[in-house]
Amino acid sequence: IMGGLEFLKLLRAYVGGEKPHVIYCTVENDIGAIALALKAGADDYMMKPFDQRLLVSKFQFDLAA
């Protein structure tokens, strides 16, 4: 069992681990915790509770990029 940050760091350390688009979901509104997630390799973040429009927008990205 591990936390989200631990998992993210391990994922990014694997060969090909940079490929998955990771959105870190948190209940924390601490900018420091969010900064740690981004530094660990998160591509973006969302705070709970989720707003449907925001959730959809986070998963609409250019696959050709």
C-alpha cells in the first residue's frame, strides 16, 4: 500500500513511465501539496469535489501532441 505521490514517483521511474497522462486528484487545497505532486510528475491536478465541466476539460487533450 502506498500513497499517490509514492505511486507517481515509482511510475515515472519506469521505462515508459513518462507516457501516461496523470491527473493528481486531491482533497487538499494546500498549494505546497499540489506543487509536490507536480514535481513528482503529475501532468495536472484536480481538487475534490469534482465539477463535471472541469473534469471533462482535464481529459480533453491533443493526442497528436
